[in-house]
Amino acid sequence: MSVIKFIVIGLIILAVAYLAGLSFLSRQHRLKAEGERQLSPCSDKPNCVSSLATDEKHTILPLSLVDTDPDLGWNKLMAAIQQNKGEILINDGRYVHAVFTSRLFRFKDDLEARIEENRIDIRSASRVGTSDFGQNRKRVEQIRQLYSAG
């Protein structure tokens, strides 16, 4: 086998080991205590979207409460999260923390939502890495579609 093939195989092994290590690091849940259940701000990394963000690369619209009954709107959000394969870790009726797991390397992404007066603020972020290739924005938009259709 040529030296180039060994180098390529070595680089592939290193890349897979790196991704597997990131996956392992992302598995620890960081649950918020009852008095701390606010949406976390996005970091500078492009792997987060939030309806509370003020910069263009992170901002996303909140969900509108489509029903006059906030409990009904909240229940529709829980159903939309579960239909999108989210695992709900906390649901206190005003704040939800759900986790989404990627198929290939089992990376964990966190979704938080909090009901306010006439809207539901929402945030989705990857636990590790820098880029999510737009996956968190796509996830929130899929949840928005399911929520609105429900």
C-alpha cells in the first residue's frame, strides 16, 4: 500500500475518533433548577437559534400562541416536539427542555421554550462543535409547522 493510502486512512480514523469524542462529550444533560428556567443566550458559534437573540445569524421568530387558551397552545407545542422526535426532559407548563439526538454520531442538541404573554420564546442549540449546518434553525421551523398545523 502506498504512503498516501496510509495517510488517508489515518486521517479518516482521526476524523471518526474526533467525532465520536464530541458525541461522547455531548451526552451529559445539563438540567436547570426550577428558579433558573429561562432561555439560555446563544454563544458566538453559529450552531444556535433563539427568538430572544438580537443578531441576525442567531435570531428566529417566536411561536405565536394560536389559541386563546395558553394550555392548549402549550400542549400543541409538546406534541410538535415529540412528533419531531424530541425527548422532553422538563415540562413544568411554562418551560420545556427537550433533547434531540442525531442519527449518525448521536450528537445531542437542546431545545428550550418558555411561554410568555402572547408567544412562546424558543431556542435550539448544539451542545458541541461549531457549525450545525443549519440543523437547529430547520428543527425550529419544522416544530413551527407542526405546531401551526396541530
